Amino acid sequence: MKLLSRQNGQFEFRLARRERELVVALLGHYPLLPTGYHPPGTEVVCPDPEGAQMLDELLVEHKAAARQAVQHLLKEKLRPREDLHGWGWSLTEPDIDLLIEVFNEVRVGAWHQLGCPADLDAIALRDDSRRGALLWAMEVSGAFVSFFLELME
């Protein structure tokens, strides 16, 4: 994915066909984290079970809204560009913030589904295409997060 222009909070990107397929596939994994997920080693004790349930419900609603917003970004803003022989993607700063959030959840969710390994090199991928797909999703989503964070600095 290549940044073509950036002005007044508007970003124009060019994506090759394969890059577009990659973005669509990764964003299709969202959300990967279960509701109420907390990082390993953190214990969350909520003294108000009703409040915890309400928080979980709000999180589910937020993720549904984010998923809908991502679908909008893909359907309405990712367009074929005849002049560029690829795809053009016009995004605003809030769009990029959303993509950072979603790609990061895919990254962390894939890591969580892999069992939260401390050493990624130790993951055995033989005879397990699901683990390979999760590792791929984690790594590539992390690359997109880094790419977008650099743009926002």
C-alpha cells in the first residue's frame, strides 16, 4: 500500500489487487477477541456485576459499530482506479484511527487464539494451517498498525 497524497486530514492510497485482497481478508477477521478479554496476568475484579455486564454489552455494541464502519470503508471508499492500475483508498484521520483499532484487535486476537505465546518462533506450524493463518494475521495486522501509526505521527 502506497501513500499517494496527504492534505487537510485526507489520505489517498494506492493498493495493488493482492494488497486489497489482503486488507479485506484481515479486516474480515474482526472481532477476534472475546467479550470481556483481559491480557494474561491481569485479574479484573468488578465489585458491581451489573456494571460489568453493562460494560460488556457496550463493548459488544462498540465492536458491532466498528465492524459496520469498516465495511463502509471497504465498500464505499475502496475503489478501482483506472489511472493507477490498482485500487484507490481515500481515508480521513478518523478512518485511520478506526483501522488502527481494528487491525490491532485482529493482531491481539490472533495472538490470544494462539495461546498468548511469549516466543512466537517456538510456535509449531506443522500440520496446523489454522495456527499458520493466525500467525500470519497477527504479523500482517501488526505491520498495518505500524504503517498507520507512522502516518499519524
